[in-house]
Amino acid sequence: MIKQVPDPVLELHNLTVVYESKPALWNVDYTIPENHLIGVVGPNGSGKSTMLKALMGLVKPSSGYAHVYGKEIDEVRQRIAYVPQRNSVDWDFPVNVFDAVLMGRYKANNLFRRVSKADKEIAMEAIKKVQLEPFVKRQISQLSGGQQQRVFIARALAQEADMYLLDEPFAGVDAATENSIMSLLKEMNANGKTILVVHHDLQSVKDYFDWLLLMNTRLIASGPTEEVFTEDMLQKTYGGKLNILSRVVEIIEKQGHPIREK
Ligand SMILES: Nc1ncnc2c1ncn2[C@@H]1O[C@H](COP(=O)(O)OP(=O)(O)OP(=O)(O)O)[C@@H](O)[C@H]1O
Ligand SMILES: [Mg+2]
């Protein structure tokens, strides 16, 4: 099930990425409409992070292309905030929380513009939104994993982008923090932002996302969550590797989690 839409904000066309002669993404083709909260789901090594990097132009496709807002990424980079998977970041970089978040205010094409008072206020606002005020002066290397994750989310917020690409923002984050970040994302989505989140917890997929991409090197499905999140599709995505998976949909149905209304 791959639902194609007119005027997509994200478009991958026959995109293939190969690392050292092994494909990480194979002929992925999808379009995503504006203003959705999109989940990206698939097993480890299924190309989820690679797909985000391809969207950001950080890996070069062997064939095909990725367009964001109908353009090459370089033309719209400032409108896109990207939060990489936490383990791929050098946390020893000597910078404190405030300055790390303030980096969200630097424009890609104007690194030497002076930071204004307004920039600092926006950075502080973002820090408050993720409840990191007590740590503003702390070096990022001296934060817990969940706090580090929130620094990156605050930096993305400070950028005031139109689209947010978040690679496993809830990995190693406690339930309370996950809830507060999710409320923030839902609020941003209600204010017109497009947000794409790589996510592993199948239990919360229906609550969190109204559009879903299922991946396993190939794209298995793309469409509204209620159409895509089925036992059959999950089996195709995980290849029967997880037996309990066959029951996840059933269990979730029984719990009666509502599909988020738009
Ligand atoms: N820089 C690289 N060089 C070589 N192979 C790579 C590189 N980065 C990723 N790969 C391989 O490409 C495949 C896809 O990796 P990717 O990181 O996109 O998966 P993922 O779906 O994000 O997995 P996870 O859920 O573990 O984060 C994997 O087999 C991985 O080993
Ligand atoms: Mg990954």
C-alpha cells in the first residue's frame, strides 16, 4: 500500500542508496502531503536513518532523488530541522546547553551574522519548552542521555523550521519526558508543522502518528496510519522475525487506542 498524493512536501523517487556495494535503501518511492505527523517504522538496519540522511542530502543516492517542498534540499535547508540518532553525535564537543541550542539560530548561509537579543530569547524559549532550564550552563557531555536528546530537540525548535526530521527522539527517554515531547510535537503539528519521527515502539504508533512509512530496505507501505498499520503490513515489514508482532495489532485494538483525529 503506497499512497501517492498531489503537491507533496516530501517526495522520494526511485531512491536507492548503496554503502560499500550493499543497498541500504532500495528503489524507495513515496509522496507525503503537508502537515502530518509521520512515523517511520522498521527493524534495525532497515534504512530508516539512511532515508533521513538522504532527505538532508547527507548521503548521495546511487539513483533516484529526494525532494523537499518540491525542491532540492540545498534550496530549502533552512526550513528543515534534523535531529540525528543520538549515538551518531559527538557529545564530547565542548559546548554548553545554551550555546548548543543557540546554534539553531545560525543560518546556513550566514554563519557570521551576530546573534541578536531576539535569537537568545528564542533559544531560551526552546530550552524552557523541553524543561532544560536548570541545565543551561552545563556542558552537553555532562548531561544524561534523555537530557542530551532534549538539547537537540530544543535546537531544532530554535531553528523555527517548517519541517522536523527526528531520528529516534524517544530512545533512552523516560515515559514522562516522552509524553511531554510528544505533546509538544502534536502542538507543533496543530500549528501547521510537518514532523517525521523514526520510532520503534509499535504500541504507541496509532496514538502518535497519522501517517506511516513502513520500511525494510524497500518501502513496504506509506499512507494514513489506519490503512497502513495492519498485521499483514507489519508481518511484511518485520518478516516474521518477531512472533509477538502478529498479536500487536490485535492487542492494541483490544486496548481501544483511538486513532488520533485531525
Ligand atoms: N556509513 C555506512 N557505511 C556502511 N554501511 C552503512 C553505513 N551506515 C549504515 N550502513 C548500513 O546500512 C544499513 C541501514 O542502516 P541505517 O542506519 O539506515 O538503519 P536503521 O533502519 O536506521 O537502523 P536502526 O534501527 O538500528 O537505527 C545497515 O545495514 C547498516 O549497517
Ligand atoms: Mg537508525
